[in-house]
Amino acid sequence: MRPAGRCSEWMTGLATFEFYATGDQIGTYGAASGQGNGMEMVVTLTNVHAIGGSTDIYRIVVSQANSNDTTLHNGQWVSIYTWSESNPSGTLVYSQLNPQDDMFQGRASGANYQIFSYSSNLVIDLRGVANGTATYGAEQNEALNAQLPFTGFAKDPQDLFPPIPCFVSGTRILTKRGPVAVEQLQPGDRVWTRGHGMQRIRWIGSASAAGIAHLAPVRFDTGILGNDRPVFLSQQHRVLISGWQAELNFGAEEVLVAALHLEDGERVRIESRPRVEYWHIAFAQHEIICAKGMLAESLFPGPMALASLSPAAREELLALFPDYFGESARGGPQTTRQCLTRREAQLLHLV
């Protein structure tokens, strides 16, 4: 297979590029319509459905391109394949998609998205595809006549493996005996959970890493989500959002949002450090627990979480939860609350 993200030129002088995206960045839609003119043009997609989740990886092949192309544009062909470590070539899912960026007066594409209407009704949105109705226009800060750049895609499928959700050393977790630093917890300790009372820890593990780039923790300033002190979480660790914003925007009393998707550069921000010790806690099921007054998830050991663990930790979890992982692989157990995409999280406003 060609090196990921690179292009191959054929005798015709045309080139082929290869990229990767997750299932929640690609969606089908029922119908597309445009309203307005110029910068006022708004494209509405109805009956949008993501073709997969954040742990499903797809291989995107762009053919009939020029070797110096840097964006998706009219005249290219796009094919989408499944991807897995056991079958990196994958199965063809969509073929001969034409990225007609000039449709809808240039609103069919942008810096983060591309709408296809031939040969399938499909949308790629690197911020995440929200099920239901999606709109693209000036209100979403979309420039007119912009094209989706190749640099927005992952060049290697492993770039899409999320770091395992976990707490930073020093985070105090609410237990039966009061708040306890996460590094002092042990299997068997009883921890408060939202909705299920006190639950025993089945497994706890830790890993040390350089706290930079995608492994740098996210800092929540005091009071952002009920926390009485600053809280540090891994970027993919999901926190609980409840109240009118969840109900108004998503029809749910409570939703889960990745810490990274709430980052605003000020009160919620990424803070790099030379080293960081991350801790992950597993119960008999996915739970919501209390960390310094903030509600956050326990470990949800899906396929990507397993891939992020050391071989020894992975074997230990598989031995502890054989039925759980068997069901998870078949699409059985789900997260305890609805999980938002990055695009959906942009509708939330923390105070």
C-alpha cells in the first residue's frame, strides 16, 4: 500500500492522494437546498446521518488529481473505504464522488467541509457530522468559494486513535470516605457515581507521557463546570453537560463532551508540561463520577481505548471484562450518555 497521505502519479500525469477520517466526520443526507445569494447563501442538508462513530476509521482516496493539488475540487474523483488494522485496504463504500465545490454559488465546500451530490448524497465535515439537519453559511463563519484542504485530513490512520480518557495525578475523586486523590485509589474502593450510587472500582491503571501536542492536558479553571478547583483532564476525556443547553440543542437532559471540544483558549485551555501522569478508572459499566466537583466519565473501554493501553493493561482488562468487550465489539454496550461531536459542542456556551 502507498505511504499514507502521499500521492502517486501515473503515466497519464494524474495523481492519487490517500487520507483518513472517522465515521462521525462523514455523513449521508436526504436532500440539499440553497437559499440566498452571494455571502447570504445558506445550504441546508436534511436527514443527515453519520456513517459511523469516532472510533470508526475510513480511508479516503482522491484520484484524477494533479500532483500539485492541495484541496478537494471539481473534476477529481473521491472513493471511500473502510479501514482496520487487520484489513488496511478495506472495503469500498462510496465511489466516484465528485467534489463540486462551485455548486450553491461556491457554498458546497469550505475550509472544514465538502458536500457531494454525485454519485451519492454525502458530506464530509472535519468538525463532525451532526445527525438531523445541517446548515452551511455565513452564520457558521464559512467563507464563500473556499475549498477543503488536504491538510485537514489525517495522513496516517493512527493519528485518529484517540488518547485514552483519564485524570491527571492530584485529581480528587469523590468516594465513600470523601475526596481522594486518584493516584491513591485502589480496586475495590467505593466511588460515588451519578445515578448508580456507590460503585466499586474494578480496575485502575496509569501511564506517564510527555504532556505535549495531543497528550497535553486540558485545564478547566475553577467554577467552569461546578469544580471548586482547577481540573486537568486528557483531551478526549468527556465531561457531563446538563441543563437547558443540553435540552434545547440536543433534546437530552445530559450529554457528554470531550474536554478538547470545550477549549476556548482562556478558561478552558490546553496546558503543556514536560511530563504528565494519567490515571484511568473502570467500573462494571460506564459511569459518571465526581472530580473536584466536576462530573466526568469513567473509562469506556471501547476498541480505541484498548489500543491506547499497554499490552499488560489490555490483557488485564480483557480478563476482567470478557463479556463486556465481546459485546462492545458487536456494538453492544454504549456510553452512559449521548456523546457530542466537535461541531455539536460549538453550540454550547460555558459560563
